[in-house]
Amino acid sequence: VGKESADRAMDAAACIGCGACVASCKNASAMLFVAAKVTHFAELPQGQPERYKRAQAMVAQMDAEGFGGCTNTYECEAACPAGIKITTIAKLNREYLKSSFVHAEEAKASEGEG
């Protein structure tokens, strides 16, 4: 693992799951929390085997629980005692987008087998 990747993983791992980000958001968005968890594992070799499934599952669960979307007011970043940056949400969005393509390719491949 390169230093840059390790640093990003450690920054994301600092999340203590306290919920301050959700409580401070006017839309009750859990995106900073979910982003920290997804980004932490996506940056490490140990997290690679289920990288894309994890992103899909965590975003789906966040939606199922009724949390709102990011409103870009930065309240979550200001409230976070661990100092998780809002740019972590961009990393979540990137992981989720990649996982959507991987999921679509897997679905195509399984249709071809049936």
C-alpha cells in the first residue's frame, strides 16, 4: 500500500460512528459516515475482494433507512469530531459509480450464461 493510499485509509478510519454528521445535516444525510466506511476499506488491499459490493450495499442500506442526500452545506464536516472531510463523499460517489458499472457488467455476463 502506497503512503498516499494508506493516509487516505487512515483518515477515513478515524470515523467513530458517533452520528454528529447526520445530526448536524438539515437533510439528515448519512453520506459522510457511509463515505468514511466505504473509503476506508476501498483504499486497503484487505477491502478489495468486496469493494464494489460494499459500496452498493451501504448506499442501498442508507437509502432504505430513509437518510437524505448530501446538501453540500458542509455542516457534517464542521460537526465531525474526527475531522472527516466532505471530500470523502466524492470518493464514495466515485466508488458507487464504479460499482454500478461492475454490477451492470456482471449482470450482462450472467444473462449471457443463462
